[in-house]
Amino acid sequence: MTTTTLAVLVPLLPFLGAAAGLLLGRTAPGFVRPLAVLPTLASFVLAVLVAVRQGGDQAVDAHTELTPTGSVPVELALHIDGFAALVAVLVGVVASCVQIYSTGYLRDDPRYPSYAALVSLFTSAMLLVVYSGDLIVLLVGWEIMGICSYFLVGHYWETPEARAASIKAFLVTKLGDVPFLIGLFALATDTGSFRITKVLGAVASGGLHHPTLIALLLLAGVAGKSAQFPLHTWLPDAMAGPTPVSALIHAATMVAAGVYFVARLLPVFEASSAAMVVLAVMAAVTMLGSGLAALAQDDIKRVLAYSTIGQLGYMTGALAVGDRGAAVFHLLSHGAFKALLFLAAGVIIHAAGTNSLAAMSRMGNLRDRVPDAFWTMTVALLALAAIPPFSGFFSKDAVLGAAEHVATGYTEHAPGTAGWITLVAGLITAALTAAYATRLWLLAFRGQGTEAPDHGRQPLTMTAVLWVLAVPSLALGGFAYRSLPDWFDGRDLAPTLTTSVLGTGVALIGGIVTYAAWRHSTAAAARVPLGAVAAHPEGDAGLVEAEAIATHAPAYGDVASAPDPADPGRLLLGPLHRHAAVGFHLDAVYAALFVRPVLAGASLVRFLDREVVETYVRGAGALPRLLGAAVRRAQTGNVQTYVSALLAGTVVLAVAAVLVATGA
Amino acid sequence: MHLAYPAVLSALLFCTGLYGVLARRNAILVLMSVELMLNAVNLNLVAFDVWLSKAARDTLHSGQALTLFTIAIAAAEIGIGLAIVLAVYRNRGTSDIDRLRDSAEGHESDGPEGDAPTTDQTGKAEATA
């Protein structure tokens, strides 16, 4: 088979798996699990084959026009360069792990067939986005991911949190997607094609007439999909979905799609230095805000969600300084360790019966209940905190190095301002990242109090994939930073001395300060009793998680934070804690800016419809009603009256006929 | 015989019948008046048939044929009519047309004999049937 055929099969297989899963889910439940896992695994293997064949050399391009579509042609096109090949491998790995993990995590879930099919569909859409060489085809995958995300976040639709979160995720991302669509059209109008290669060619030859406008429009969609400020608010709420979904969609792949899109079209953005500065500011605000917010969250998954937002901020920061190699490098390593973090968090939530860090910090011995999750999560958190030699260190340092490179004056495309913004924000965020990673680890695994409840061993399917993902979290960065430039633009990704010393230094400071705060505040832990715990800890993991999410708000008064004086984050953030816990009131701002005006408009329309329009309708009905009532009086019920009327009518008609006939 | 005699006779008969239909209160008498009107028409048909065949304009005697049809149909009609009146009488204990006003607008049961429940029951029985 040619590379093109293989590449076509990569997104096609999970799609067929999804279709078959949806069709056979009811009739043949035995096939659901194989249909979920095997196509994804096969497409992972094919993605690896494609990557090996492509080898970072000349990009593989293929295209066919299905049907003429008017002005600017839409073509089924593939464009596989080093970025696409490697990102597809990452998607394949994470999706396979998630599918295998889900068979254990949702083993008793009655909606598993549709869940697995949607995850397959989602995987297929992401692979389509990665491989597509045509922007409209890319958009198709982009939107399919959006709708799959909506369905999967709302998987536990019995809980009001999940329903609200799924709608919020959909609406907020759509808010970005509308400008995105307009931006794509503007781009195609300027360059005369939707093909990425042609667009880039046109940009290189200066064919872009409105670079800033187009870049900003596209950035809105990217901010929505990649959860960047100010459209990031959906991501923490999306944690109401099952943990594997959080791992796949909201950590490793879908949110990376925005970053990947910018990486693909980076020259378009580089054509406008204003857009690059906007990108840098967006990245900086996102990084800092999410770092602070993560430190204040109580739900273990929300901590990870904010951390995802922050790490995506690093990627956009790298793009803002024009180094897409570093951005995609961080995307790859982050995808691996963040998927691992989420999957391990799922195991912990199952074992502890709660998603609340405050409750976990009052459970002794949780670490021995889930040794696999403990060790792998430790690895992943070290990678997240960018401690050498874990993979996060190399990729984050590549980002910081690129920023420093630009900040110190080697500006090719990116403005120096963007470099400084990214560098400073990145360094502060490195300290924050280490702080919340340390806090998470200490609260989850160093809890003191009653023994954690024991409900048997975790399923092998859930623990095995943790170790699979631990390997790239541990070693991807160290082994790959030398060979990755061949796949990417050829820019050096090796850590530089200044940034690595600085980055590791602030990370260590962040970690040590948090440890000190924890030692200081942990004495207060005994005063507040254990909070929310799921009602059925012996159920399957999905059920436990759904119950944990549902019990958090009644127990602590809020889905995000808990009034826990033993929390080191409270001590570190001080008066900021209250604001950070609710994401700096951004939801309230949105409520004031968008939700309330829309509701007011809706009630106005309701008033107009009920009171104004309906009055006319009622008026139009009233007249015939009155006439009818008058005519009804003639209905006396006496047959003889009717006959008399008939006779009178006949006589009148006869007289009239006679008169007409005689011409009188 | 001049055409005027049967025509006048038939007009008188018809008017008598019409008066009976409009003024009589007993349903049976109303039916009888309807018979009168029908027979007035029959008389007209026969008389004009003879008059037209004398003028040799119509040799088929379609007037007489139509009369036979009318008599047959009138017989059937009076049979059904009397059966209905009988049923109404059994049901209501009256055949007074003025008191059979169920189709009036805003109809409520007339009379204190408890007709309404009976009608309601028949109505229900019909609805279920």
C-alpha cells in the first residue's frame, strides 16, 4: 500500500468502527468492545507506519476534487509533514489507551456502546484534522470534535452539572467557531484556495491583503478550541464528563487541535505582528490565570483542567514567538503526560470514592491502595512540573528557549515584545505549575486520617495503560529532542543553559514553597472532618465518579473549591484564593455580558409574542366567533322552524326566478 | 278533462300537506302531511304526462314511470319514518315534535321527566357503538 492509502485509512478506520458500534450496539453487545478498541489500535499502527514512511522528509501531498463547488474549490486533500505524522501518532496512542481504559472504567455502564462509538468518531475527526490538507475538510473534523465533545461531556446527563457543562462547552467553542469560519473564508478569498499548501504559498509570495484581520478571526476559533483566555471557561466545567473523556478530549487531543492549527498556518499569523503580540498576551494571561486558579481548585480533575489550559498557554506562547517546533514538541509530551495524569486521576477517584482533594487529604494510605496510579502519577507530575530529566522539562525548555531567543533580539518573524511576554509569563507559570503539581501530589497521596476504603484491585485494563503512558512521560523528551528537529522546521530544540537553569530553579522554588506551606497548614487538617464521598464505592469507576461530582457541591457548597484550612493553596494565595477558586469571576463576567442580555432579550421576545402578536391573532379570531354566536341563535331545534325557513327561501327564490324570467 | 282541474287539486293537496308539516305537532300527522305533499306531486306528474302525451311530444310516459318510483320510495320512507317515530316514542314517551329539540343550540334537557339522563345514555351508547 502506498503512504497515501495508509494515511486515508488512519481516520477512516475509527470512523467505520464508530458507525458499526452505533449500529451493532443494541443487537450484538459482544462486539462493542472489540469494535471500540481494534479500529483505534489499527489506526494507531497505521499512523506509526505513515510516520515511519514519511520520516520527516518531503511532505506527502495528495488531493482529489470530489465535485466542483463553485468559486473556491473544496478538495479532499492530505498534507502530511513531520508535524502531522507525529501528532497523529500521539492521537493514536492516547486514543488507544483511552479506549482500553474505558472498557474497564465504564464496564457496567449501560450507555457504553454509544460512548465508545462517540470516542471512536472523535478520534477519527481528530485524525482528519491532523492529516487534512484542505481547510474546509479540516473544519469538518473540527466541528465533529465539537459535537462529540458535547455528547461525551454530557455522558452523565442525569446530573445537572454534566448537562450544564456540555451545553457550555458547546456554546463557548461555537462562539469562537463563528469568527473562525469567517476567517477561513477571508483567508480563502485572499489566497484563492482552501488548500494549505497553496495558502502557504500565497502567503509566502505576499498574497495576503488583510493579515491582521484574518489572523485575529482565526485566533478566536483557536482560543475556543484550545481553551485560551478568554474562551477557556468551558474546559474546567467539562470535567463533569467521564475521566477517559477528559483525558482524550480535554487534555491530549481536541484542545491541542487549536494549537496544531496555528502551527500549520503559522506563516499566516506571522504575516501580522499585531496578531503575534495578541497571541503572546493571550498565552501569558492564560498561563498565569490558569496557574493561580489551579492552585485553588479542590476537584482533582479541575486542577488538571486548569493545568491543561496553562500548558496550552505554553504552546500558544511558543507559537507567538514563531517556533512551531517547540509548540508541537510540548504538545506531544504534554499529550502523553496529561493523558496519564487524567487516567491516573480516574483510578484515584475510583479508589478514594471522591474527587475532592480536601477529602483525599483526610484519607491515610491511599497511595498503597493504588500503587500503579501513585507511581505513574508521580512521574507525570514531575513531567508537568518540568523537572529534568522528565519529558516536560525538555519541551517546556524548548518553549522558554525560543522565547528567550526572540526576546534577546533574534527576531525573524516574531516581534521582540512577544518574546518578553512569553518568557516572563512562562517562567512565573513554571513556578505556579510546580506549586500546584506539588499540592496535588501532597494532598492526594500524603493524606492523614482514616484508612482509605478498599474496594479490591483496579481492573488491569485501567492500570496497564498507565504504565504504557508513563514511558513517553518519562523518556520522550530526553530521547526525542535531538531527532525531532529533523521532523519539524529544523530549529534546535535542545535545552539552553540559561532557560533550563532558570526554569528548573523557579520550578524547584515553587515546589519547595508549597511543601513548606503544606507542612505548616497540615496540622489544621484534623479540625475539619472528611467531606464528600461517593455513595456506592464498590460500583464501577464511572458510577463512582458521577456520584463524586454530584456530591461535591452539596458537601462543600461549590463544585470547584472546598473550605479546607489545611489546603496549602489557601495559604499560598492568601486573599487571592477566593477569586482564583471561581476562575477569577470570569463566569460572572460572561453572565453579566452575555447570558443576562440574552435572557433579557428572550423575555422581551416572549413579551412581544405573548402580548402583542397574540393580541392580533385573538382579535382576528374574535369577530368570526361573535358572528357565529349570532348565527347559532337560529338553531332552535324545532324541525318545523327549519322547514318554514326553507319554504320562505324557496318562495323568495321562485319569485326572483319568475321576475328575472319575465324581465321585470 | 282540462289540465286546470288536476293542477288546482294538486296545489290544494300540496298546500294542505305543507300546512300539516309546518303546523302539526304530532310526528305521525307530520308524516301523513308529507304523504299528502308527495301525492300532490304524483297527481301533477300523471296529469302533465297525459297532457304532454296528448300533444304527442312525449310518448315514453316518463311521468307515469316517475310516479311509480315516487310511490315506491314514499312507501319506504313512511316505513322508516314510522319506525323512527315509534322508537322515539318508546324512548321519550312522546311524539310531540316541539319537545324533540335535542339539536338546539345550547340544548339542555327540557322537562322534569328526567329525559336528559336517558338521552345522555343513548348518546353514550351510540358513541361507544
